[in-house]
Amino acid sequence: MAGDVVKARFPRRLLIQIVATNIFRYLFRGAARNWFRNIGSAAPALSSMTLLLLLSGLVGLVGFALYNLETIQSAEASLLHVYVRDDARAADVDSLWDRLAADPRIASVTYTTRAEALARAQHMPGLPQLASATESNPFPASLDVRVKNINDVASIDRLVRYEIAVDPVYSTSYDRGAYQRIQAFLLGIAVAGLAFLGLLGFVAVTVTMNSIRAAIHSRRDEVTIMQLVGAPRWMVRGPFVIEGAITGAVAGIVVFGLTAAGIAAASTSFAQFAPGVTAAVAAFAAALVFATGLGLGSGSSLISVRRHLES
Amino acid sequence: MPSVLRPILEFAGVTRAYGSRLALDDVSLALEPGELAFLVGPSGAGKTTLLRLINREIRPSMGHVWVDGLAAHNIKASRVSALRRRVGVVFQDYKLLPRLTAMENVAFALQVGDLRVSDDEAKERALDALEAVGLGDRGDSFPHQLSGGQQQRVAVARAVVGQPPLLIADEPTGNLDVDTSWEMMDLFADIAAFGTTVLIATHNVEIVRRFQRRVITLVHGRLVRDQPAGRTGRMAWLATS
């Protein structure tokens, strides 16, 4: 009816669209534009971030491979070969076998003949030459004892070492320090790797923070105006945080690309030089590295913004 | 009959110290809606400190600052933007973004202060504001294509486009010639006439004397005189530095 005032709410969908458009424009598009405009000052941060992520990925994959290696070595170390003397009586061997099989600390006992030991040696690195160097078979028969807990290997070794059926010279395969040496070596590598990554991370974060500080400085007027006209704090800080995230993301994409190229070039040989590192594992590591880049870039920017952008 | 309007700006026993030096010392004052007042005093008297307290760029060491009902003295950091949307600010050096046109400078302030403002609305309101300051035909000009007076008008348009209840100006005529300064002051008077409270910090004795508005005089951080409108002639000497 003419003259009636119709009260209508502003359409919610349109409002959301307007807000989204403004956020996209002032936060994301503005950040991307400024990042490309100031790529010169972002380049050191980008380089150090790329290097950090690349090395992190490599160290991560090497660590994963070493972890798998350590698992294999651990399994090997829990297998005790009890070498049977050449002239041992079958009854003595059987007796020892039965006692070992009855021991609750032992998972299994199998007997390896001299011929089987020779055959096995011919598949082990370095041993085929030794196996073919003499016409006779130098490898003794053995009882292969799978110990449940690696810490019990030493006591099992003491138990069998002086048995009558056991070779008095080379009684078992037990090497007291071998496993500990491997563990110490791996621990050393892990500590050194983490320390190196920590140092590199510190450098990357510092360089990124400085590049954001430079960006803040170069846009000081814009920031001042935004603050004075009452732009919300997140809107003033947001573009800089996103710029840092872009730096991290671009670095992550570069690393992702390098990893993808590596996977394409050498997927079949991963297993040979790095046990357990399959193409899927490498792809997962690359995705993780990308996410890390995103987080590190935005995180270090946020620190910088909090430090340098407070009014 | 006494006024019953709530003051737009109120200082109650405000002290601001920088180390052992008092930039403001126990200042109390109130400005009502639509009032235009000059803030005068020699250099270092505390004028800029007072303006910065209004905009919550700094906090008072003691006392209370109320801006349109908001407690600027202890407002949370997350609420500062809400306070600043209630205060338009004009600077001596204009502070326009050089890569944006006059219209974009005004619209930018409107949109970053309120994300719900659409492009069309921002443009329309920005052009209205420019029209109001006499620059309706220069919306597409970049700051470097405008004179100092025109740039200051754009800055005023930007300050008032969000329709804040309070406008503060720090030496707004400091970079302008005499004629342009008068035009600028007329503009501030018009803004006040429409209900916006205007507080202008200035050294310009001539303007203060001729406008015959309220004059608040600071010396060494202390409010030494608060002359009501129409009785400003005798204190003009204090505005000289």
C-alpha cells in the first residue's frame, strides 16, 4: 500500500559476500601484491626458508631411514647364532636345542646346517668371496636363537657359551657393544641433525622476521592510516602474516617440486639406499615440509608484526 | 539552563609522564557535541600528547579519558579500533596514500574501518564526502596532482566519511597558506555545525583570535586557561611559541 514503510533487513548473503570480498581484497590480494612488489626484500627469507625446508625434508627422510635401519639392526641383534662345533654329538645338540626352546625368554630356535650357512653367506655383502676362497665349507652349523627381549641376549650367551655342543673358539655371534654402538651412533646423528636444523630454523625465522620488518617499514604510512581510521588489529596485521605465509608456501612448493622430481627420477632405488623410504613416504614428507613452511612463514611474520607493529 | 548533553570527550585528572617529565599534568576538560575548540600552547606544552591520548595511541599515567562513552584510558587493545572509528584525525602532513586517488583514499578508510561497506557504497559515500569538502570533481586525482589545501581537504573528507562524533586535527593549517587556512577553518566550522565535535591543535594566533571559539591553553603540560567561545582575545599571546 502506498505510504507504508517496509522494514527489510540487509540480505545476509549479500553482506557475507561484501565482507568476503573486502577481506580477500585487503588481506589476501593486498598481501600477494605487496609480496611480489617487495620480492627483492623477501628473496633472502625465501632462500633461507627453502634451504631450511629442503634440509629438513632430507634430514627427516634420512632420520626415517636410519630409524628403519635401527629397527632392522635391533631385530638382527636379538638373533643369536650359537655355533655348533663340527664334532658335536647329535644328542648334545638336541639337548641344548630342547633346553633353549623351553626357555621363556626365547621366542624360537631353529637349526642351520653348514650347507645352509654357506648358502646364506653367499647372499650377504662381502661373504661370497670368502665362501668361494676355499674348497671346504668354513661356515659352522648353528642354532639360531630368536630372543624375545634384546636385553636378554647377553644372559642367553652366557648360558650357552660353555655347552659341550658349542664351538669353544667362536661360540656365539654375540657382540657385546655392537648394538649399543649403533644406538649411540644413531643418537649422535639425530642430535647433530636436530641441532643443525634448529640453527637453520633460527636463521630462517630471523631472516623472515627481518623481511617482514622491512615490509612494515616500507608501508608505515599505510599501516598508520589503517590504525588511525580504526581498522581492526587483525586486518592491520593480517597482510604481513599472509606475506610471511606466502614466503613459506613458495619455499614449500619449491621443495615439493624438487621432491616430486626426485621421486620421479629415483623411485625404484629408494629402497636400496634408504630402507622404508618409499615414494609415498617421500610425498608425505614433502607435504609435511610444505605445511611446515606455511606455519614457519606465518609464525615468524606474526612474531615480527607483534614486535614491530604495536601502536 | 545547564547543558544535559553527555560530553563527547572528557579528560578527568589526566597525567601523562615520559620518565620523570610530565607531558600532561592533571588535565581535566570536557567537549560537548558540536563544539569547536582550539588547543593552543607553545611547543612542548602537551598538545600532541593530549591528542594522542584521545586516539589511544598512548595511555595516561593517571586519570580517565572518555571518548563518546568509551574509556580510552583502559580500553582493551582489541577494542581500540572501535574507539578510533569514533575519532576522525587530520594531520599537518595530510598522510594520504600516494598510489590511491582522492576517492580511493577516502573509500579505503571507510572500508578498512568497516568491512561491511560495499565498493559501491564506499565510492558513493567517498564522493559525497569529497563533495562536502568542495572536491567533488577531483575524486580521480592522485595526491600529487592536488595542491596542499586540496590534499588537506581530502584528509578531512577521509576523517569525516565514517561520520565520527569527534574530529581532532593536529596543526591542520601548518603547511597551508593564509587563504587556504581560512578555508580550512571554515570547513571545520561547518563540520561542527552539523554536530561533530572538533578539537584543533594550532599555533595560528590569528585564526584562534578571529574565530572566537573556545580556547584551551596548555603550558608545560598544565591546562592554564579554558576560555569559552567569544572571549578569546586576551589569551592569544599564549598561542605563540
